Amino acid sequence: MIGAYLWAQPYALPVFGGLAVLFAVLGWLLGRAGRARWWAVFLLGAAGALVVATTLTPVRAGTGSFGACRVAVPSLDTLLSTAGVLNLALFVPAGLAAVVVFRRFWLTLVLGLAGVAAVGLAQALLPVLGRACDSDVLLVNLLGLVVGAVLGGVATGFRRAGAIRFRRAPWVLAGAGLVVVAGLAVALVRPVAEEPLPEPNSTSREQEDLLRETARKFLGPDGGYQLREIRRADGQTLLIAALVTGTANRGLVHLDWPSGEVTAAEFTPPLTPATAPIDAAAAKDIAIRRAQSYFPWALGAELRVTPVAGGDFSASWRQRKDGVLLPLRADLLLDRDGGLVQFSTARVPPPELCAVTVDQPKAEAAAIAARPGRQVARGELVARRVGDRWTPLWALGLVPAGGGPEQVFVNACDARVVPESEVR
């Protein structure tokens, strides 16, 4: 669980360590000057550092939305959930330490309210963090701060003796900051009402057995699942489930029913990384081993491994027949240490196609005649559905003068330009 957290929030640990050291030095200086107990200031700083590192550092694969904050009716289920208890516990040390340092219970609550609001505001206005503002989480955070302040008040007997004495200016600045936070929240943050959940999905015993077996295949004997959705479309049934180990979310899988084939999966953190960064040759070996385990039918296709941003590697399997790119595909992503991040597949048998009689120059001429004033930037011969029939098409990228690029499809059997709306 800790490994999954550190992978999802790679900046949390260094931010916490840096802020904790900073406040340790500050506490020592205040203690040496006789203005506060150094350990209390350090405790407050460490608690604040933990809050900042946990709530305001970027997360991988986040889904932040600018200016939006989810608003829902508070419920006891939310408070008693694992996430609710952890969010409450996160703010208890900060409330306790603030009362011990400042010895002012009500002031701690006011400043704590401003701090919790500032956290929610930052999450709503900084999508780069990949976080989402949520009224349930903010309410639980505030409750945790109140619990901590009460514990601090009990520990100090609600006495002000030994409190840090500051000039009036810091309190004026704190009040101004609270006003600024409230103003920004009113002006920029829009409440988003919670949408009602869909009716729960029901699965058969055979589907439950398949989901359980799939979870253990990826995560071992401790692997479990939580069904998210049963999606039915175009005569296909897809089981979508979260992979879990204990209470930790480890990823998501899409299973085709009744074949049981995993058509897509993603993992947090990546599955079984190596002990050191890998190169392209090692990435190819790992990709082949993964394909042997999860989609061996793709091994007969052409494999291409390419490096991507951050030192990761992408592996793709594609199949061609008579120069036509067929619909069969498999794509896999490995992180820089060889861990499996995600994969997706499409197991489509080679379709029957009409004979290709139009080469690329003829297709380009037909496309330019249909779109005057444009130039062809790229082109590829692919098999796509046109209506209910598989057809070889020239997929041509055109660059219009003074405009953006567009794609044009030309039938490779009769040179007809096919409207994009007909291509599936």
C-alpha cells in the first residue's frame, strides 16, 4: 500500500522531508530565543508538512478540473470509509500541535478553517496537481482539525501560559488571507452537484469466478476485485473491474465476456519492476514475456519497441497482409524499470478484403481533387469498417493552406473518397 502511494505521489516524500527539516530549524531557533518550545514548533511543522505533501503535490494520472468542486450531502458512510478515516487522521496532528504552540483554541479553529479552505481552493484552481476538490473530503479534514484542537486543548488545560507572543501584524495578515481565500473561492470555484450513482451491476457466478481468477493472475493469491461496470454495446459484453490488494487500489481491467480475454488493463504501481532502469533490448524481452502471458495470439505479428518520454518504453504488435495494416493490434507500456504500466488489445481475425487496385499516388490525387488547395503529409493503407464491410482504405493526412490538418479516406479498390462518418 505504501509503495502504491509513493508511486502515485512521487513528490510527496521529498516535499515532506524538506519542509520537516525547515521547521525543525525554525523550532530550534525559536526555542533558543526562548519564545517557544522547539519540539512543539517542530511537531506543528511536521504536521503541516504532512498535510502539504499529501494534499498539494502532483499525482500521476490525476483528473483535476479547473474551478470545479464536487458538492454532496455529507454521509456517515463517507466518514467511516477507509479514505474518510485517513483524511480525518491527517489533520488531527496539525490541530493538536497548533493549540500546543499558540495556546489559543478558537484562533486555531479559525486558522484551520482557512487552511482547509486554501487546500480545497488550490486543488480546484490548479489542475496540474491532478487533484479534485471534494466537499466530503474538506469536511472530514476540518473535523480532523477540530478533533486535534480539542485534544490539544485537553493536553494544555485550555491555558494560554507559555504561548508564543507575536505582534499584531501576523494576525492581520492571517485575517486578510482568510478574506482572500473566501473571495477567490466565491469568484472562481463553481459547485458541481454529485450525480446519482447508476444502478448496481449484477454478475453471474461464472463472471465472479472469472474476475477473481483474473485478479489473482495479475496480483497473486492476495489479489481481489471490485466490479465497476458491465458495459454492453454492439453485441459485446465488457466487465470493468478495479484490481485491489486489501484496501489498496492496484489498477483496472476490462474483460470480454464470455471469452474471458483481458482487452485492457492498467496498474498502479506498475507490475513487478526490475531493480534498475532497462534499455531497449531488455524492454523487448520483457514485452515478449508479457505477451506470452496475457495475449500470446499477438506474437505472430510484427513487434516494434520505441522509447517514450521519461525513459519508458512502448511496445506495439501490428499485422499486415499485402501491405494492408490489419485491425489486429496489441499495445503495451513499460516504465523505465521494466514494470508493466498498461496494455490494450484488439483480437480481430484477418478480414476478407477486396483486391487493392489503387496505389498511393492515385489515392493522393483523388484526395486532392476532393479537397482542392491541400497537400498530403502522410498516408497509410489500413483495413477499416465501412458500414458493415471491411475495406482497404488509404488514410491520408492532408495539410490545408492556412488551416489545420485533416484526414481523408480513399477506397483502395475503387478510388472513391469515403466520408469519415462512414468509417468505423
